[in-house]
Amino acid sequence: MLRNLHLPYSGSPEHGDTIESILPGDDVILSGILYVGRDQVHKRLKEAIEASLPLPFDFAGNAIYYMGPSPAPEGFVIGAAGPTTSARMDPFSPLLISKGLSIMVGKGPRSEAVREAVEKYHGLYLQAYGGCGALYSSCITKAETIAYPELGPEALLRLEIRDFPAVCVIDSRGTVYRG
């Protein structure tokens, strides 16, 4: 089934489907704000949480994309923006989910600890389609670095997206898509 989510997620039906209505295997179209963070960003977010430091964005209702960015060609917002392997974020994800992160987007399977956290906190894990970096870059209308610029391509980004396709792989009940 095709679902639509507006980010950040508010649970309000006028902003699209609810997290709870999305089932494993459902196609999901995302629009709104999507954050990008990979290994080093996750490590820094974990350190900030453990040290009770302010976070660079409010996790509540927000989504993070595990993206391998490339430089923007002239006239484009961003270069290829395909997903990267989600499992590398597994050591950090349960903590971020417990602090309010609602949705993760990446590729590949997740650990049992991540699945349990998604279930406990009623989030979602969506899978982006590998090999579609050009398609995903066409869905990005704005990209800006909001934290950790010294990390270069590993910096924390804030994207504005429109009609970004993904598929639900772990739903809010912790059910894993096996299709």
C-alpha cells in the first residue's frame, strides 16, 4: 500500500498517514525535513546525550537518513544521495530512538536491539532503494550543514525533501518485512 508521511512527524492525520498505520512492505513517500547522519554523527550525538549537552536538532518526530552524499554538480542542490548501510549505526540507534528519534531511513538489515527499540518507542525503519542516488538527489530541494562541519561528508545535514520514496522494513510493532 502507498503511504505518505510529512516530516517532522506530528501524528496529525492532515499531515499524511500515521506511523501506526504503516505496515511492513508498504511503500512510503516522505516530504518535509530529513536529517542526514552517519557513523561519526551518531557517535557525537551519543556523546552529547551522555554528557547532557544540547543536541543540534530535536529528535521528537524527526527522521534521519543514512546517506552517502557526493558533491553537488553546478546547478544542483546536492550530488548523488543514495543510502548507505544502516547496520553501522546500530550501536547508537537504540539510544537515539529512546530520546525521540521516530524514523530511520537507510539500507540493509538492522540488529535485534534496533528492532526492539523501534517496537518499544513506536518508530519506523524505512529502506531506501540502493542504486538510486540520482533519483534521491532529485527529491532534495534544499541541503544545509547544521552541525559537525569538520566531518566533511560525514557532517550532520538538514534536507528539505519532496516525494522521497522508501519501503517500510520494520513497522511500529517491531514486525520485520521479509518480502
